[in-house]
Amino acid sequence: MHGARVYQVFMNPLSPFHEEAWQMVDACSRRRTEVTGLASHSDYWFLVRAMGAAGVGPMSNVAMGKAR
């Protein structure tokens, strides 16, 4: 997002449909981050939201990743 100063990264270890399981795992100023300490061969779902001078942006689409 143009003008973003911070990206909030949210993770859900259950499924994107378990609203109560979303948790913020990072707030970073770069467009790339690494989440560590995940269970091997498990699926995780992620959302990202940008924050800047104009305020908080919308949540991204859900992305799924598998821990190695």
C-alpha cells in the first residue's frame, strides 16, 4: 500500500473461518517478515493490513501457507 509505514500480520492456525483464532503475530515496517516457531507440516492462514498517515487500510485477502 502506497504510504504504508507499518504492516500488521495476523495468523490463524485453525482455519480462516474461526474468527476467534486470529492473532497478530507481527507489526513491521518492511513488506516481508518471517513467522517462526510453527508446527512442521501444518497449515496456517494469514492476513495483512497496512497502516499509514491516512489511517488503517483494509485487511488483505487470506493467504494459506504450510510450515516446513
